[in-house]
Amino acid sequence: HHEMRLQSFQPSLVTRSFRLRNEIVRVGLAETLCTYVMMVFGLGSVAQVVTGQGAFGHYISINLGFGLGVALGCHVGGKVSGAHMNAAVSFAMCVYGRLAWKMLPLYFLSQLLGSFLAAGSVYAVYYEAIHDYCGGNLTATGAKATAAIFATYPAPYLSLFGGFIDQVFGTAMLLLCLMALSDQKNKPAEAGSESTLVGLLVLLIGISLGSNSGYAINPTRDLGPRLFTAVAGWGLDVFRAGNGWWWVPVIAPMIGGVLGAGLYKLLVELHHPPRSENCAGPIKTLEETAQNTDTELRV
């Protein structure tokens, strides 16, 4: 009996000895891993479409890859970090008081690291396919360009100003809808369905607002893989291409996220009646249910 008790005790002891108690470290690791998962599936879908030259998927495959990747990422980090996976989301949450400003660098660096590592993983998996496709000539522009597997680049017709507006608008729509999905006094996502709905939202943006520049709508999603390509053989052309496009998907989404979240708050959230004035039973039920569920914004 003593031996049996010892055997049952040992796994618990090992688990406790490895368990991290520092909240900062826990959040950083979870945000890094959920971003990594989202980006592996997203970038992997792009690599498969590009190197397969249409034989293994099309544009909709990329939309699905990123959408489902976001949904799975939400499950990886949701209860720990909130699974933002997007610096524009984290920044908007800081602006509107839902995240402490001191946490923003941690989220940004975690998302950047997760995206960078995901780009490296996808490059390793598709190394031979990429080099077979481009003949070993890694370029950011041209008929056989492969840098766009990892970061976004504008369509040939798109100006920097047009691209900036594109990214502001796309990210604004993202944050506006995320605010709605988490608004417990309106029509929030049902408990347990948040991840799926956020993934569908990203899918929707991809199939409606993606053709101009690849719908980055996420500074760290774009910058991390771009930094990887710069050091992995593509060189500094990844920053020069598209008339120096690289800064647009970094700056514009930060502005768009604040504007989109602010628009929802200004036109809808600020005007909710106090709870005592709510006479709709289902709304009250949802609010009570939501007290025991995770309401972090994710993407």
C-alpha cells in the first residue's frame, strides 16, 4: 500500500515541480505558443498553394488555413493569455483599459517570437519545395518570388496610401466585430463558441478584404516572418519591395484596431442601459452565464 501511494504521489510531485507560478512567464509562453500554432497553419497553407502552383489548393485554402489556425490558437492560449496573437488587438485593449500598458511589450515580443519561429518551421518543412519552385533563387519580387509565402506584399496596382487605408479598414472591421463578440450586454458569442467565431471572422476578412495586400491586419504576423526572410536568404529586398511596403502592415493595423474598437464603443457599447433597466430575460441569462466564462478578446 505504501508503494502504491508513493507511485500515485510521484507524478503530482513532478508536475508541481515543473509548474510555472510567475504570471508574466505563463502569459508570455502561452501567447508565444498560440501565435506559433496560428502562424504555422496560416503560412503553411500559403507555402502549399504557392509551391504546388495550384495543384494543392487556391486562395480560399489560405483563407481557411489562417481562419482555422486562429481558432486553434485561441484554444492553445485562451485561458492563459487571452490568445490575442495580434499586436493590434493587444494595443487596442490597452487603449480601452482592458489590458495593462505594462503588459504590451510582453505581448508584442511573444507574438513576434511566435511568428518568427513559425516562419522558420514552415521554411524547414517546405525547404525543398520552395527551392524546387524558384530554382534556388530566393526573391521578394518577380514571377517566382517566394518571400510572399511568409510576409505580405501589395498588389502591383496598390499605392502606399491605398495600402495604408486597406490595412486600417481591415483591422478596424476585425476589432469592431471582436468587440461585438465579447459584449455581454449585446449579442455575445455563446460560451464555448468564441474560438470558432473568431476564426470565421478572420476567414470572412480574407475572402472579402484580402486581395489588395494579403490582409495582414496584424503587425507581428507580418514583421516576424519578414525578419526571418531577411536573415534566411531573401535579404533586405523584403524591406525594399513594394516601395518600402514593410512599415504599412506594422503601423496601419495599430491605428485601424483602435478606430474599429472605438467605433463600436461609441455607437453601441456606451449606450447600453444599466442592467436594472434590461427587461429581456435571455440577455440577463447570458450576462449571468458570462460571469463564469472567459471573455478575453482573441485573434
